[in-house]
Amino acid sequence: MKVVSVIINLVFSLFLIVPSVIGGPVDSEKFARERSEMVRAQITRRGIKDEKTLHAMRTVPRHTFVPERYLSSAYADRPLPIGEGQTISQPYIVALMTETLHLKHTDKVLEIGTGSGYQAAILSTICKKVYSIEIIPSLGEKAKQRLKNLGYENITVKIADGYFGWEENAPYDAIIVTAAATHVPPPLIKQLTVGGRMVIPVGGVFQVQRLMFIKKKQDGTLISENICPVRFVPLTGSH
């Protein structure tokens, strides 16, 4: 009877261990491989070279920012729905916008359109401080909690209309807008520091949108560059 009892206890112990192995390290290794392949096949192959950006894309667990029903597509080469008519951007576009900003470790960055929080997490691995604004309360609150749970302590999320920026924390070294505006919002230009950079999709819902890079010169004038055509959800608000 003693031998039988020992065997039963051993089997019970294994029963407890197996699920934790299946749900833990094995899944982590699987997603790490998918993340590495995402960077190789979708990002470096398309010309992204900035090492800080590549490190961030390899590090941030994108699968934790997508709804569970899309988990198997977390590292796919496409945007994914996150609810409320919004999306998490295609990995390449996230990398392209990040690289375009020429970020430094000392930078303070403003993000317009928190969404899932993924872009903010990417920025936070490179920059000193990230301020992110989301106009949809349910998305903003979920992103705020998600980022906190994942340990991103240098990100602050606010529920507000991003068109007007976040004046009390200005100026910003860089601003990234993750929704398409019909024009570049003047408050955001004002909140850029001298030498500050902005990346923003510009264009209407039924128009070809252009991803624009903008830099503020010493005299306050702007340099702009058309990066590529894109497709983003519209920037909403009372403006």
C-alpha cells in the first residue's frame, strides 16, 4: 500500500507540473521564436537597420497586446483588431515609424493613440519617458493596466483628445501619431522642442494617406518628408 501511495503522489505531482510547463516556458520559447522570425522576415528584410528599434521589436512581447482570439496571428505581417474599431499596427509599420524618429535614450516622447499600448512599449525600451494619449476610455484603461502589469514604468497614459497634445509635459523631443489626421495638428507642432521630430500619417479616410516625417528647425520652421503611403484608422476628437 505504501508503494501504491508513493506512485499516486508522484503521478499527482506530475499532473500539477505538466500544465505549468506547457503554459509557461514552452509558450515563451515559441513566441520568442516567432518574434525573432518576425524581425528577420518582416522588418530587417524591408530595410530597417536601427539597432535600438530592432532590439525593441525583438524584446517587446507583441502577443500580450492582442486579443486572445488573435493570439495565433500576433506576429503576422498585418494589423489586427483590438476592439472599438481600432487596430494594432502591422509590425513593419511600427518599426518604420520608430526608426524614422531617430530616437535617443534621453528622449521624452509623446504618442497620440495608445491603442493596445504596443507602440508605447516599443518606445519605452528606447527612450527615457513616454507620454501616451488615448481618446477611447475603454482602450486607454486596458492599455494602462496592461503596461503596468508588464512592468513598463516609464510610460504614462492619459484619456484625452490627442489632437491637442499634452501641454503640461511639453516640449517633446519626438511625437508619434498612430492615427491618420487630415492635417498636422498645430498644437503638436507647438509642443515639439527645437530639433524635435514627428512622424504622422496624413490623409482622409477615403484618401491615400502619407506617412510624414517632420522636423522643427532652430527658427521654428519645419522640414517635412513623405515616407510612404499607409492606411491608418482616423484621428478622432472634437477638433
